[in-house]
Amino acid sequence: MPTMEPFSGRTMAQQELVYSLRWLINMRWIASAGVVVGTAVAARALRVPIAELPLYLLGLTLLAYNLALKLSLRWLDAKYADVGAVFQWFARTQIGLDWLGMAVLIHYSGGVESPAILFFLFHITIASLLLPHDRGFLYVAVGPALVGGVAVAEYSGLLQHVYLVPAPLHRDRVYVMGVLFFFTCASYVMAYVSMSISRRLRRREDEVAGLYQGVQATLSSLDFRTVLDKLTEATARVLNCKGASVRLLDPMGRSLEMVTAWGLSPGYLEKAPIDLGKALIDQEALSGKTVLVTDAANDTRLRYPDKIRAEGIVSILSTPLIGKTGPLGVLRAYGDERHRFSKDDAAFLAAVASYGAVAIENARTYQMRLDMDREKSLFLRTVTHELRSPLNAVASILGVLRQVCAGDLGAKQADLVSRALQRVNFLQTLVDDLLDLAAGKAEVLNTATRERVSLSGSLRDACARFEPQALGKGLELSLFEPGEDLTIRGDRSELDRILNNLLSNAVKYTQKGEVRVDLGRIGQEARLTVADTGIGIPESAMSQIFEEFFRASNAKTMEERGTGLGLAITKDLVARYGGTISVRSTEGRGTGFTLLLPLASDQVP
Amino acid sequence: MPKILMIDDDTDFAASVRVLFEASGYQFHWARNGREGLEKVKALRPDLIILDVMMDTFTEGFHISLSLRDPSPGAEFAAFRGIPILMLSSVHSATSLRFAPDEDYLPVDAFLDKSAQPEELLAKVSELLGKA
């Protein structure tokens, strides 16, 4: 099963081939050197009568074509991202050349007498590991064929025999047949052993790669449905079987419900949860072991044999999904033949189930968090509406009484209505502030609203909102902006709350003069200053100015009422945005609030 | 005498607004929900419609306004598309208005916070009637 290696786009098996070819070339340097050195040692030191010159030439030829192969491989590797037929062909060429070289070596080092015949087995092994297995045994035959060819050629006199020993063994029929026979057997045994081992290794490799890919896919999502779907798909692919399903326990742990399935027809999916007592296979699985069913249609532990038969399910492997908190449910794999699943598969399914359980638990926790957030939001909205409606009604009634019925009311009554209206208005403001505070403290996981918000734009809007009020009091409201539009990450309404609070305070607590708003940029932060020429904050109050419900003594004496919550809310919001707020003030002269907020990351050059 | 139709489920609020408008020389009609409201639009042909945002559901007001201003050719209230609509919200007066579901297209002509003073409401109404 192809699995992608992260960086090159090749499968692991393909990359393996390229590494092996490279390795082979490296080994060949040693082999060529060996041929040259071995020949020299044998001929000079040991005085064995081998054909020196041809062997030196062979060594040099090996070195030469190895260099050619090295350069070719480098070129192929760079040119072709996809390791396909080209590389296979290249592998065969290398091996073919090696075998020819071996045949030459054997001939010149004594033919059937040559000890170098044993080295051929080395090449047989390499070929068995590198070449595709389907025609492996055919390729192996080439080895004995080459050696046999050399032997026959020497026997019949076509080739000049090189004598290692004085006796003409190469003409001894028994000797020749014997050597060829044992060599051929040895070749095939080597080939068989190598291929078996490499087949097993490759299968393991595929399984691990499949497991890796499955883990990646399943754990990449926190969405419950996605996790389930990917888990079943990964299971079926990794085990290379018909399909897979997940059944989860209900919170009481008494029934199982099939929540997802892959590779099964929609008709097979059960609609209703099954009582655990009736789901015998799953019960067994939940007790901690993997259960194997080899004849599903006739197994008494399963229900609906007709449906099973119709679906083509013959074998089932069932393993428990155990989370940190306890059993979550059951993971099943379905096969279309009796002995589809081996012990290895059972172990493998258990491995898949262990990470699957983790993924399911994570997704569930995340989902719960999202649900809680949604409930909180809904609650806040309901409370907001329920608190504001009666207040609006009362304020409206009193307001209309005062305005419209002024003529019908006596002075005393009008005064009472006025007082009531004032208190109700204050109550409205207080409720608004409390709701703001509650919304801030609820700390909803508002990942969706952390969007880019234009600080510049919001500030301009806020200033426009307060301009009438300022002008009405005879105050000048001015805004100084930088050359660029500054953007932060956050929620538009929350930002407005901050800006409104600062501007509202400035205008409210200033009787004459101006309110000056400065926006600028310092590095990766936006710097906003709201300065006024108002009543200022007494020294003694400075340390408490951001506390909830705190109002400084000089503010309390003013006509306009305040709830004392505005700055507390603002400070809360600013902190959540990763910013800071500070204040400077002189009583009787004015106040300046400075706000520092981190800019949205893509704003930074 | 201009006809004003208000669609709002708060009877007390409506009672106070009735006094206000009648004293200012308007004919005031009231419906307590969307269904009744839309029927009265057809029956009365008001000169101005005042809608409350949150009635039975959180966004009932919006759905009423969407029905009234449905742009498709065969729409039920096509004949009444020109009537100005004033929407009253219970949202904090100082924050910018944020609504779900459709923030982009809100087929009303003006917004006012429900906690606004009577003078503001009257001013807005006469502004909208003046424009019509």
C-alpha cells in the first residue's frame, strides 16, 4: 500500500530502492578493488596460475562502469521524482552487468574450479532483495545459467580454461555436474530465503507506514464526525479489508450505537442503539480482548444473519476502544473471506484502536467545550433580553408621561415621574454594564471572532458617535491618526466597547475644553491616547480607578451618574487582547488614558 | 393623519408609545406578533412600520423585515416595499450593532435603541416620514 514519505513525494519502498542502488554502487568500489588486489595477491604472493592480465582489465572495467553507474544514478535521481519503471530498469542493468562480470571473473579464475563461484551467491541474494518478487525465481536462473555456460564452454573447448590446479577438472564430467548442481541449489535456497525475509519486512514496512498515515489523518481533526470517519477508513485501508465500523457506548454504558462505518452499504448500518446485553461479540470485546469471528453468517453470537450474508461479510474482528476514562466502544473490521484476519491483524487492529480512542476522546472534549460555549452565549442573550425588556417598557412609560402628559400632571407628580425616570435610566445603564462584565468574564472560546478588525475604522466611528454629545457640551473632540490604517485581532463589538468607554468617560467628565484622541504605532503595537481637560482623578483614587463599581469622590458629585463598571470592563477586555492600559491624571486639570494593543500579525512588515 | 404600525410583543411598551404618537398627531396601530403584523400591513397600508428585533425568537424582527422587503418579483409584500421601516433594538446603545444571521443585508431604513428618549423616537419617525 503506497504511503507518502513526507519530503520527496516518493513512497518509502521507492526511496528504499534508490538507497539500495546507491549502496550497491558503493559496494562495487570495494569489489573492483578486491578483484585487482586479489588478483595481485593470488598471482604474485601465492603464485596461483590465474589469468592476471584479463583479471586486471576486469577490475578496471568494473571501476569504470561503476563510475558510469554512479553518475547515471545521480542524474536519474535528480531528474525523476517518481521512482518507477526507469529505476527498475536501472537496477536490472546493474545486476545484469555484475553477473556478466562475475561470469568473466569465474572464467579467468579457474572456471568450475574457481572459488569465486561462491561470490555469485552474494549477487543472487542482492537480486532477490532488490528486484520485484513476481519473476524473482526466473532471474535467479540466469546465475546458474551463466556459470553453466562458462563450464560448458570450457568443457567443450570453446573457451580456454585457466588452470588453478594441474588436473583437468573442467573436463571431469562428474566434477562439473556436481559443482553446477550444488551451485544451482544454493542459488535457489539463497533466493528463497532472501525473498521471504524481504517480503515480510516490506509488509511490516507497509503496515507501519499505513498506521502512521492513519494516525496522522485521525488525529489531525478535533471534529468528532471527521475523526470517526477517518478512523474507520484508516482501519479498513491499513488492514486491507472490506470495511470497518465504530460503535460507541452511551453515557450509562448500557447500549452500543453504530456511529460510523466505512465500506459498508447504508442499508447495513443499524438505526437504533443495541442493548449491550444483546451484543455478545462487543460485550466480549469490551471485556478487554480482541474477538475474531470467522463465519459471521452462521455465528450464533451475531444477530441478523441475512443482513450479514447480503452484505458479504464473512469474518469480523472486534477490538475495544479504551479511553483514559474507561471503555468508549468497539472498533470492528470486516472481511469478505473466512481466514482474512491473522493474529498479526488482531494485534494491528488493537494498535489502531488505541490511538483511535485518544482521538475520539479529544474530539468529544472539544465538542463539549463548544457546546458549553454555545449554551453560555445563548444564556447571556436570553438574560440580556429578559432584563432589558421590562426596563425599556418602564423607561418608555415614564418618559412619555413626563413629555406628553406634562400638562395633565401637577408639579409634584411631574417631579416624582422625573425622579423615577432617572433611576430607571440608571438601572438600564447598570444592567448594560453588568451584562458587558458578564460577557467578558464568561470567556467564551470565541476562536471564530478573532478576526482582523480595523482599529482605525472603529476609532473613527466611535469619535463620530460622541461628537454630537461633545459639541452639545461645548467641547472640542479631535482625532489624530497615523498615516496607515491599523488593524488588530479581535471582536468588533468588544473593541467598540473599549473605545466607547474611554470616549464616554472623557466627554462625561469634562465640562470645558477638549478631548483629544491620538492613535499611533510603536513597533508591533498600536498606541491610543484619550486625553481630556476634565475634572481629573484624585491621587488617592488612582490605584482604584480600574476596580469594579469604584467611582472617585469628585466623579460622584457630578450630575451624571456612572455605574463604576466601565473601566473594569475595559481593563478586562484589554487584558484579554494582550494589551495594556494606563492612566495619568491631575485633579482639576485633566486625564489621559493610554492604551497599547498588539497589531494583527500580518500588519507587521 | 399618518398611520404608524408597530409590531412588538411588549404590551406595556406599546401602550406608552401609543400615548406618545397619538399626542403627536399620528394614527397608531399595533400588532403583537409577526403574523398579525403582516396581516395589518396589508389591511391598513401604514405610512411607517416600527419593528421590534426580538420577539418570539431572537431574530423575528429580521424575518418580518426580510419578508416585507423580499426583492423577488412575485413577492407577497411587493406592493408595500416602499413603506419605511424603523427597527427598535434592545442591544446596548453604545456598542455597534451586531446581528445574526445576515449582517450584510438588513432591509430596514433606520435603527433606534429601545431605551432612547421619547423625543429621539419622535424625531426619527418624523425624519423617516418626511423622506417617504
